[in-house]
Amino acid sequence: MNYILFDESIVRTNLLPLTFTRPVSDIRIGILTIREKWEKRLKSPTSSLTDGYLSGKFPIVKMAENILINGSICPNDEIIAAIKHLKPNQTVVYNDTIIALHVTAEELDSVGDTTSEGIAEIQVSEAPVKINHTWEIFSKNEISLIEDFQLVTKGRKSHKLSETNTILGGENIFVENGARVECATLNGTTGPIYIGKDTEIMEGAVIRGPFALCDNAVVKMAAKIYGPTTIGPFCRVGGEVNNSVMFGYSNKAHDGFLGHSVIGEWCNLGADTNTSNLKNTYDHVRLWSYGKQTFINTHLQFCGLIMGDHSKSAINTMFNTGTVVGVSANIFGSGFQRNFIPSFSWGGTGGHTNYSIKKAMEVAEIVFKRRRRTFDDVERDLLTNVYNLTLKNKYL
């Protein structure tokens, strides 16, 4: 069967700026991206039904018979079993939420945010993890990390850790091949700890689970990390981190605090960049909504920074509680930054100007080379499309 992960338009908008550069299913939560969770459980590749400008990097694959799957939903055993038995004119639902439906290639051309009216419903009873807002990526990271840990380690044996380390709850710690960990303190009694392939945890680091260090990522010396936190592939992390998710290829290599935050790919937080994640008044945090064009209540007391891909902050940057930064913003200056910084902004507390797309491309090319990746025409076209979208309306 051909599996296609689709974006709900309202959810896609709610997840901006993170979804400017990826389908919803390519958001990382737990150890894996949502797409990786589906592909592991289905034992099959997937493609995406998303905004047209993303199709160059995330093309759709159509076949005579297809199963469309909601890309904002994380799979569980009950959902997988229902999808495996899905027949034409049937849909899998939880309450009023469509999880999956069977469609032909012809039906794919007209499908959108549809209803299940007139189609037989298969109701699942177990509530799935569903990501509807950016802040749910860190607030639901614990349950996803625990589920992913069980999925990726089931029936496998962990590599041994060096005796130079201080280990608590070792039965909840899994180490992949090629990981280097020396003179660190790992506490698995508070939740599972996953250490991916070819990673490194340097001397003096102190980590409390739940925690995931994805392939080729590095935790710097004397870092302090509280779970539930995910450090994506090829990231570099130092200082203090609490309940945050970094998607991949991003750096927070120096001292400074990052809490209750989500950082996209190819970002860099300069030395001593700090995020506030709690208001002095202890009120609920309000966060910029691209769909509502205003700040909305997260109903969370702790919420830090949401940063889109390719954005950077300079040394000693201070982010206020509940800050949203778009794609490819370059932020610097003393004092607390604005709570919303549009994509392709250049500046800080003294004001912003437009960040040249030419300069943004040059920087992206250099950053890709540092990770032995090529900033090719596909990446160039994607970033150009995002620039054109935001140039028309800086808030979109």
C-alpha cells in the first residue's frame, strides 16, 4: 500500500514558522519525527501532501490505491492495526478527527480538508498524540519520547557505557554504536535516556531523563540538561536546557538557558543567549499566532522560544517569555527582544530591517558546508519561496 501523510491546513498554519520549511509530519517530537514514527511502524516509506512550494523537497508519490494519513498524529498500536485493515470507502477516526482514509489516485486530486460524511468510520478508542500548536511539541515531548524509546530499543541490547560515568537507572539508558560518553552523570530514574549513533557527551555533563540525543549530536562539557528534552541530529548543545526540542543541525554550543522551547534546523544561538520561560507575574503565556494575527493564550505557565529554521542570535541575546522568531532572522542587540520577530528580519531592540535573501543564501551555504551538506537548488528554491511569502506580508 502507498502511504501519504497530509497536512491539515489549520494545523499547518498553527505550526508556523516551523512549517514554513517542512510538512507537519517532519516535525521532531520525542526521538523521531512524526514521519519516522509512521515509517517504522508501517515498515514502509511515505510521501507528503502539503503546500505546493514544498513539493520540490517533499514530493508526493501517487499510486492507484493510497492511504492518506493525518501528519499531525503520532501512531499507536491500535491506529496501525486499523490502518492495516482499511478498505476503500473507509476512514479511521478518533472522535471527530480524521486519522486515515483510503483513496484512489483520482480522488487524491480533489482531496482537501474533508469530512468523513458518507464513508464508513472505524473509531479508535485510544487518544493519539496529536500536535495542533507549536508549544505542544515540548509539552507533549515526554510521552512521545517514552513511546519512541520503547519502539526503537525493543528487542535490542544497549552498548555499554564507560566506567568513568556516574549512572543512575541504567536499565532506562540505551546507547547506540559509536557513541562516546566519558565522565558524565546520567540519571535514568526520572525517565529513559537515548544516546544515538556517533554522538558525544563530554566530560562533566549532567543529564536527567527523559532525554534523547539523536545521531551525530554533541553535548558540550559541563552542560546541564533537564528532561523531557530532545537534541536532534548533528546539533551542538551546551549550557542549561530544560524541556526543549531542537530539530537538527542547530547549535546552542555555549552557556545560557533554553527552556520550554522549540528550535528548528540550521539555527545558532550565540554565547550566553538566554530565554525566559516564566513571567514574573506567573500568568499564562501568550504566543504569536500566524493564523489569528495576534497573541493567543497557550494556557501554559512555562513557555520560552519558538524559532524557525536558519535563524540566528548574537552573543548575550535575551528572549522574552513566549517569543516567536520566524525563518532566517538575524537577531542582536542588548535588552529583551520583541515577542514576535518576523522572518528575514535583521536587527534587534533598536528595530529591524529586511534581511537580504542573497545574504541569507550565502550564510545558509556556508552553514551547510560545515555539516558536509550541500545547499542545492531544492533548498535554494524553498528558502526563496518562504522569502517571497513573508515579503508580501511580514507577519505571514
